[in-house]
Amino acid sequence: MQEQHVVCGAIPAGFGAPVYVENPDAQATDLRGLLQRYPQLPAGLKSAHQLKEEGLRASNLFRPDAYVLGPPQLVAVPGVTASPGHKIPGWDEVVFPPSPVYRANQAVAFSSRPGADEAEAVRRAAIGWTQDVRDDPDTVILAVSTIGSPTPSTTPRERAVPYEVALTSVSGRKRWHQLINPEWDERYLRQIQRAHAELGTLKGAPCFRQVADVLLRKLRGKRVVTYGRNIQYAAIYTALEYAWAGDNLPNGTVWAHTAASLTTLSQSRWECARLRHGEFDNDWDSAEGHFALPPEEPAANTLDRCQMTAALLHRMADPALRYAELNDRAERAVLDGKSHRPRPQAGQRLSRITASRNAVLERSQGACENPRCPDPRYTSARSRNGSYLLEVDHIDDHAKGGEDLPRAMIALCPNCHALKTRGTVTEEFRALLRTTALARHQELLPDAR
């Protein structure tokens, strides 16, 4: 199947990963044909919860190997008042909630955290994705503001639906910005706190069905980047279901007309800047077993949110900005007393700041920083995990008080590193490295600031 998106309620599944089902032949006849569009779940794929019960975690929870639909759940849909004097009775609906699954043979101990090389490889992959997104002429940035709640128990008339949508180019230039009347009672509409649009303005805006075709034309064939993909994709999906099918179920559902909405939305590629931002920041959440998701910054409206996402992509893609960010993180760590603390490791070693090491690698761009290196560019090759084939060293011995900051550290190829650490090193050579590191440090920071 080409349609790799399945939505149940507020949680979309797929986005390029395979979608499986468990035992479709056991389901009701009217659902069996739809479910048989997806293959059976193969052995060896487990949910994050199943792995955690075994003391394991996926190597990267942000990158599921697949999604599985089910097991089916019977949901009671409450009745609603469609108009004064007209009440739609409630009914029972079968839904198939999607869950991400991971290859069990690639799981690691839950308590383990990525090593420095692995974390750097994840960060480099996030940077590579950002650069690719910015170079892709088909990239657009989307932001959707919704009213209501995405929780499964929410009644249909209180579901999360869009009231504002914006599209920009990858540079943040406005492409489209539209207020939308969610067609709610005024008591619900008052939940929306808007400084720049009165309630009457919103009530006078077109409803989603009136702008859906325009929005879909603007998204068709595009690489759609959002900050928080799941809820924004789901809000558009549920709005389409309501506009096209006159329905808006609390948990969503898999049934025949669902395929029309999914096929339409699958004409775009949906990608999440927030997940990549978490990988880029590289802050590990030990309690959850994944990289921490950055909080979403407050924004005045959806256009502002698009432009904030564009600024984030620029910062992630620009070497000088990345270096400045890592350097600032390293300086904060030093101020917080995280440098030169004793830590047990095969004897007694002093703690080191990961951000400093990553900043120096970023600054080097894959080349040995020793000005006298006979072949500095051979290190532009990468290791198996994607990191540079370079070794970061403190110019003055760390154990003897050498600064744990990028300006006092240098990236060396294995030959130059061996010469510095095990050869006869003159003070003149150390002075050359100090001057080189400081000059490159000062070269990058002014541009970044």
C-alpha cells in the first residue's frame, strides 16, 4: 500500500513506516476487507511498553520501525444535540488505536543512555535532515491552531478542530494565513483567547469545508514540516472527516470512507521539526528513555509559529549558529560546576562537558585543526555511526586544570592526536594549537551572534 498513514483519533500513525494489523480475519466482516489492506504484524516487533516490561527500550523512540493497528476497542459515542430540538442518539463504534512498534533484537537496556558517538550521530542526522529540508524547493511550513480537546473521551462537538491555519516557505515567508470558524456554540468559542481577532471576526470567518480545497491544493505534493506533527495532522484529518462525511468521532475510526481522507493527505510528506529539534538538542531523558522533547514556545498566531519553526531550521542548519549554541551550553555547564568533577571510571577521572566536544567537532567540519597536519582533509570521511573520524583533545591537560571549553580544545586526526599525547610536544606546538583554536572560535562566534 502506498497510503502509509492511518489515523485513529488524535494520533496519526505511519508517516513512512509500515503499518500492520493483528489477526484481521477475526474481525467483523464489514471491517475485514479494509484491514486486509495492511499486512499481518510480523514476529519480533514490540511496543515501547512491552520492551519496558522486559527492562529494554528502543534505541530511538522517535523512530518507530512500524505501527500496528489494534487490538480493536468498542467505544461508546455519546449522543449530541445537532440543533435546537434535534438530538443525534449515541452509538457504539469499533476503533483500532495505532501504536508504534520496534525491533526487539535492536533494543538496549532501558537504563542505558546513548554513548557520546551515538548521540553525536543522532545529532548529525538531525542536522542533515534540516539541511535537506531547507534545500528542498517543495518544503512548506504548516501551523494549525485548534480549539477543543484531543482526548478520546471528548464528545464530537468538543473535538480538536482548526480555527486558524498558516503556511509559509521554509524561509518563513507567508504563503497563506486563514481564520476558520469551527462552527461551535458561542460558549465554546469563548475558549479561544485572541488579542487580534474578536469573537465576531472568528464567527464571520469561513468554515473548514469552505477552505479545505484551497488548503489541500497548497499542500499537495509538498514536504509539509510542522512543529508537533501528530496533533496538527490529526486536526486536519478530523476536520476533513467532518467536512466530507458529516462525522467527527471522538476516537476516530478505521472504515471505508477513512481511506479517502488518508489518500488525500498522503499526497504530501508530513515531517516533524519538534522530534528533530529534540535529537538536535541531544538532552537525554533517563526517566522516559528518549531524547527530551523541547517545549513549544508561545506564539501570537499560526503565522508566528511558522516563522519560529523557520528560524529553528535556520539555526539547526547553520554551522556558526550551531557552534554558538553548543559553546553557550558548555559555558553554562562550567558555571554550574559540571566541569572537572571527580567521577569513578577505571580509576578516577574528571567529568567532561559533552557540549564542548560536540562544538569542537562542529567547528572542525571534519578536518584536522592542526595547521601542520600533512593531510587534514582525509578525516572528512565518517565513522560507521556517522561521526567525524577526529579526536577532540584539551590543548592543556584537562586533569591538570585545562579549560573544558571549545576555545581551549582542538579536533585532531588520529596521527596528530598521537603526536600530541604520546610524542615529544614542545611548548611552541601547544601555543600553535592554542592560537588556532582561539582564532577559529572567535571566527565563528561573531557571525553567530
